[in-house]
Amino acid sequence: MAELSPVKWEEECVSILDQRLLPFKIERIRCETVEQVAYAIKTLAVRGAPALGVTAGYAVALAAKKCEAQSKELFLKKVERYVDLIKSTRPTARNLFWAADRVFQALKTGESVEEMRKKALAEALLIHKEEIEVDRRLSEYGAELIEDGDSILTHCNTGELATAGYGTALGVIKMAWEKGKRITVYATETRPLLQGARLTTLELINAGIPTKLIADSSAGYLMKLKKVNMVIVGADRILKDGTTANKIGTYTLAVLAKEHGLPFYVAAPLSTFDLERDEIPIEQRSQEEVKSFQSCKSAPDEVEAWNPAFDITPPNLITGIITEKGVLHQPYVKSVKKAFERLG
């Protein structure tokens, strides 16, 4: 099985697995500049909120490494510009902002420019290490919700490729399988870029988990026929009241799950939570992503397309939020607050 780590610090550069080519080709991008990392993020060579967080951390470390300014003041000013560049790439992904800011704050504690460079890389590496550990704890809690024989519907991609760790929603599923629970997974294709078809099925097949791929539009009928017991998805940003932004189509699945009496779980680390905002910015992507795929046109040139990358699911549709501090339940304002208190 090929190594699928989406991002890593390698040979003093940021090495990114080009997920646009999967599952048919495995190729890594060697990013020697922050601009290259930003372009890789923007064009979805690397994606998934937790993985974007890890990538952002490494990007700030790379900015510090490449910055030649000798004075602390000028060094910080130049690195901060790169922090802003990275944060401008994907406005919805909370982890990206969180990690970029965290590494920059760690960097600022250095007594000299060289020490700041070292602190930046150390913090970025720590974020990656923590992501792996957090994913496994989260997955342990989530696996307890799954019974032997369950069939689970999931959306988009939330495994190693999306987290640079063990996975969130897909981590929960993998953990249940590793604990000996005989499960079946239904994966949505996830239009328009087919992350479910290209990435999730690849990870599930590699894990040996029975998997069926479905068209996004068949999810309601799948539920009506009682072929699934629950829905588990990931998240790109969660507010303090449980309002969740995730891949477009998530809200539809939540409404359908409610209608059919199915539990609907969100799996995400606490680094995905945004306790400051009351609204979530939704990234609008190119209409060409809807009108074509990998240079193959599927619609007339004249037609306009609307292409939000994410949608918002209200907390009343969410049965529970699976985190590294346990499964949170309504009212989320209270349970989220308690989770962060336990986080310290």
C-alpha cells in the first residue's frame, strides 16, 4: 500500500501529496516557498481542515526558515505577511487559521531570529504530532457509538488524507473496524470534485472495510430503504453553539437523517471549533469545478454555475459532536464550553 501522508516536513521543505491526482496517480509536490504551499492549498492539492492546519503550521515554519531579515522587527513583519497569505487561501477552514496563528505566536517568543526559526518549526512539528494523537482519541470515543453489524453513511473525505493523522469521521469508522465490529460503509461520491469517490473509497479499501459508493442524490432513498443506521461526517468549522460548516451536501444529509430518524454525528477535533465568531464565512469556488472535471466538460459553456464549497448545518440537526474530549450533546453551548475547560 502506498504511503498516503498528505503533508510532512521533509528535507527542509513542505512535502505535499497531490490529492488532485488520486486515486490513479501518487505524486508529491516539493514546496520550497510559502507561495507554492499557498497555491497547493488553494488548488486543493492538499485539503481537509485538520490537514490544512498541519500544512499551515509548516508553511509558517517555512516562511521563518526562508526569511533573511536580521532584525527581529523586520523578521516578524515579513513572516506575518506570509501568515496572512496562508490564511487567505481557504476562508472556511478553521484549523488553518488556528495553526498559522499558533506557530506565529510561538515564533514570537524567540530571543533571536535564529531562535524564532527553531521555535516555529518545533511548534509546527508539535501540531502534527498532536493531530495524530487527537484523531485516535476522538476515534476511540466515536467507535463506541457503532454497533456490530451497523451500516454507516459518510460524506466527503475525513481520513488520513484529510487530517494528516488517523482521521475524524473516517477515523471513527476505522477504529470500529479495528475493534472487530463488522460494518459496512456507504460513501457519497461528493460532487463536484468527487472526494468521496476518489479519496474515501481509496482509504476504506486500503483498510479492508466493506464499502459501497453512491451518488450524492441517492442518499435519501438509501435511508428510506433502511440500508444505513447512522451518518457520520467531519467539519471544517464549528461555532460554540454547534453550528457546523462542512462539505456542501452535509446539510442535505442532516435533514434527510432527521426525516428518517437516523442519528447524525459530526466528528472533529477541538481545533476546528471557533469560539469567537457568530457566523461562518463560506468559500465560493470556481464555477468551472461544476461544469467540468479534470478537463472533461459536462455542461454548456454558456450556463452559469453556483459553487459554494461548504454548507451550514444547524445544531438541532446534529445528534452529537465527537471530539477528543468525548461526545458532546445538546445544549452545545454548555457541552462545548466544558470540553474546552477540560482541554485546559
